Amino acid sequence: MSVTTIDGLLEAWATQAEAMQANYESIYGPSGITPTLPSVTTKDGMLEAIAKETEKAVKNVAIDNGAYYDITSEAYSVSIPSGIVKWYGVNKLGGKTIVWNQLMYDGDMKDVSQWYAYNSTWYGCSITDSVLTVERLETGTGLANLSLLCHDSPLSIVGHKYYVAATLYGSTALNSARFFAGGVSSATFTITTSPKRFGYVISATQSNQGLNIYVPGTSLTSGKKLYVSNFVAYDLTAMFGAGNEPATAEEVQAILPKEYYEFNPGTLLSAGVTEVVSKDSTDVEVGAIVIPDEVQALEGYGRSAGSIYNYVDFENKKFVQNVGAVDLSTLTWGYGPTVGWSATLNAKNPADDDAVFNGVSDNYTAVSRNTQATAFAGGTDAGMVSVSGGKVYVGTGDIGIVPSGTLYYELDEPVETDISAYLTNTDIDVEAGGSLTFPNQHGDDYHIPVYNEMEYIAV
């Protein structure tokens, strides 16, 4: 075909690409990869379109009776399928923001004055080398039970799920021990004479209750001792959002593998991926894609809010920002007795009255838009965020408490940034039976799951 224009050349290429696709499918059957013909008006656009069609043709040849897979997940690490992997590609990597908290104020046992043994006339506390010793004293008669609490640790919130854990052992075996959170106990367990890590997820049914360790007096009798170290407590509902909490202790430990983290009552922590690491089945690294510093430095990198996130689009080499941020104290607020506090914000309006506002805050919890009128009536319900008609509503419980803290929220329109100048190498070697891991800026102590889209061909 004789062509004299860009469009004519592209049309000729598209015809050949479709012929190649048809020839492939006549031999192997449908590949699941549909050729597309993007609209182009420049020479560079034409060359990019040709390159993409060529890449798809190469994938088709690579399948060779294999299978094409397109996988979307939210994880810190994903498995490489078994068999012979002929091609693997990472298409998108999103960020993840959690409300990071560790509520046990003195969980590393530095200040014995912080610890309170309920029925203190029966028990005494001391600390040596970051280990708290609770001893049953000789005074008094009877079998008073032990509840061990930390004075300055925050109290429970009804409906929230908590992870409570500590390393425990005793001078002798101590039976029927348990954790309490929000008026609910964990399963009972036996503390032995060897240090062991115990941890449980508990759903609170009461507010303003301490997060504590309980040992019955029938077990911790006169002269016996309980040893406690690395005591932590996480509000999982605040951290991940209601309905998204890890369900088991094992799931929590997989995300937060370190035994002890410093006290933090609540702050926004975003996990931006620093690299994609490929490991074989023996956990040996075989390849990596390093995210350039210029990309990691972009506004909002690693950020998410509700069900949406900012992400790197490897295929189109762009960074897509769906989530904005605002210091709530910088907004101009007005107070209404039926709606609480409100301020104008260029956030995306939920599609309907049942849609949850895509927002996350270190001080407040996102709620459905249609609850705004009742939830904030008189400003009596603290800790809630909603959005409607270009305004953000916050209930602080008191007309004298103006909203403050940071809010991440869904932008009215996404912002796209071309990163083709930085994202030059997106190839990665993989081995069947291995894994891809997505480390973040916070290091090996935070295995926070992130949104990812991948495709691969295996036989």
C-alpha cells in the first residue's frame, strides 16, 4: 500500500497488526489480548502506537499455547505462578495510607510509674532491663484477680477492633490468662516459664475501657510472678477503616512484623513503593524495578483515601493523582446547629446518597453523605467526616472545637503527570514459584499492602 501521511501509515500498520492477530488465533485460539488503534496526530504518537502493537504481538508469540493472566490485588507480596513464566509485567502500583497508631504508652517498659496493677494492695510492679515484673504480695487474704493497665494509654471505642499483644512468661505456669479490650476478652491461654509472644484481635463492645492483661488470682497466687515485655495495642479500625481490618493475629503480624513500635496515638502514614523486588522460591533476589527518586518526590506519592489511591501507571508512564490533602485548620469553617462544622472543599461529591466519602483523617472517621444531617445534629457526634455539594462536614462534639488535623480526600478531577523521562526501565526478571514484593519508604518493619495490577504469560 502506498501511503503519504501519518494516518495512512498508521492505518496500514493496524491492518497488518490485525492480520497478525487473526493468524495467531487461527493457530492457538484467542489470546485475550485485543489490539487497539489509538488516535494519533503526531509522528511520535504514531511510533508509540506501533510500539504498543508490536509489544502485544510479541506477547502473543510468547504465549505459545500458554495462558494469559491479568491480576489485580492489594498486597505487600504476591506469588509468581508455577510453570514456565514466559513474560511478566507490572502495570500499576498504587499507594496506601493507614492511620498508624500504637496505643500502649509505655509498652517497652521504661517507667514503672506508668503501670497499674488493679487491686494494687495485692500486687507490686517493678522494671528491670525493659521487663515488667508483677508479683503477688503476701498482704491480705482472698484471691483477687490481676488486671494490668498503663495509665496514659488511650481507652477503647465501641465498635472498633483492636490487636493486643505482649511477650509473657511466669515464675510458674499461669493458667486462664487473657487480654481485654473494650469490655471483651480474648481466648484464654496458658503462660509458661519460657517467654512467648501472645496476640489477639478483639472487637470492643464498650467505650472508655482500658486495654489490659488479666490473670485470675487462682492462678497468680502468693509469691508468683508475671513477666511482661513489648506490650502493644493497635486500633485496627482506625488504622484500616471499618470492614477492612485484618481478621487474625497472623494477618496483623504479617503487616507489622516487629514486636514493639513506639507509642503513637494516630498519624497518617502513606506507603509509597520504593522498588519492586523479584525473589525466587528460596527467597533469593533475582531482579528489581527501582522507583526513581523524582517519581517518589511527586506530590501525593503513596497516598490513598478510602477505596481510591494515587498510582504509577507503568504502561503509559504517568503518575495519576486521585487523592489530595488539606490541613483542616486552614479551611474557613462555619457552624450550624443541625449540621455541625462545614467548609468548602474541592473534593469529589459521592455519586449518590449511599456513597461513602473517600477520605481518611488522623482525627475523624469517614461516613456516608446521607448521614451528615443526623450525625452532626447539634455537633454532638465527634470524629465524623462527610461531603456534599462542594462542602466537607465535620462533627467535633462542641461548637468550641474547630476541626483540625489532616484530611486526605478524593479530588474532583484526577491530575496526571508524565514520568516517561524518569521511568525508563520497567523490565523485571521473575522465576516461577517465586514472589514480587513491594517495599516502601518506611523500611522492613512495615509490610503495608498496596494496590497492584500485573499481567503474565505462563505455560
